[in-house]
Amino acid sequence: MAYRKVQLVNDEIYHVVVRGAGDMEIFKDEHDYYRGIFSLYEFNNSSGVTIRDRRATRLKNKKIDRRMSSGDRNMLVEVMAFCFMPNHIHLLLRQINDEGITKFMRKFGTGYSHYFNKKHNKMGHLFQGRFKPVIIEDDRQLEVVFTYIHTNPVSLIEPKWKEKGIKDAERAYEFLENFKWHSFPDYLGKQNFPSVIQRDFLFEQMGEIDGCRKAVKNSLQKNVFCNFGVDKM
């Protein structure tokens, strides 16, 4: 994964997208998704991390494994939302340390690529080009990006729904509530991967559980994403 040579500002929020090279799958099975989740947590650390050692430590201490306390980390970013799709990733990140997003994406990209290539007997680049950071400029854009990230998985059951419209909004919403590989369940209080995300600011901004649920349901019926260009990400 290459990295943009642009100045990313501390305390600002960015929508970041990374894609598999040639739109190849970057998650092939459940183990890959879990490794991606684990990587989001462990690589969000200014100190060096060896995933193999950290996993061994957690297996020996089940309490730490369940809670994944942030007390031993100096986080580079706040991961406010995420979505893992088979061939790409969406992240909503607030930079909290100098060059935090660039460092985090470099560590995540290198670490996950090494795991994936070794497991699947692959060589070469896993990710396509540079990651794409788009700054969030106001509250409205933040709310739209929140819903965009969390409605992405609908395309797994209704391809081209943004262009053609959605056939069954209730079915799609139920699918999103139960889709494990994004942060939406955590915003509904389901304790999916609560240690990975820092949800407090966005949770309040969206109007807590009822507001999050309403925003996603509305977005399944109204394609509002084009206003901020996120439909082209």
C-alpha cells in the first residue's frame, strides 16, 4: 500500500478507503476478517507490534483477550467507524498524533499484507495504490459518511442498489444489523468489537442508538451520498 504525501491534520476526521489490487479479494474467509479486526486494534499503536507475540499473550490471559484494554497503547488515531468488504475497506479516522493516519495505514497495510500473502501463498502487492483520505468538513458530511460506511454491505445482497433502488429495505436493514464486519452493531449497543472503535463523539453526534438506526434506515431509501462524492469512493 502506498501512502499519500499530503499534510493530515491532528484532530481532523478523515474518511479513508483502501482497495485490493485490481479489486482482488482481501478477505477470503472468516479468519481473514478476524485478523483484519485484530490488526485494526493492535496496529493503532505508536510502539512496534508483533502480532504473533500479542496473540500468544492474549491466549495466555483470557481476560485481556476479551477486553483488549487500550491502557498499554499510545494510539495513533481514533477509529470512529469501519467496514470490511471482500475487496475493500472503509475507515473513519480522527488523527490524534502527528502523521498518525499515515503511520497507522502503513503498519496495517504491511502487517495484514504479510499475513495474507503467507496464508494464501501469494506474492506482490495486496492493496491498490495509495489510500484515499477525504477530510470531513462539517456535521452534515460526517453524518452522510457514517451512513455510507455502514450501508456498504447492502451491495452483498442487493448489487447496484444505489443505482437501481432497493427492493426490500427492511431485509437490508436487518442484514446490516447482523453484519459482523463493520462497526454499526456497536453503535446499536450490541458489543460487536467495542474495543476497536472510539464511538463516543460520533454516537452523540448521530443521536445515540435511535439516531444511528434512523439515519441508516433513511439512507436505504434515499441516495444522499452523491452530495459529498462518497458514492465514487
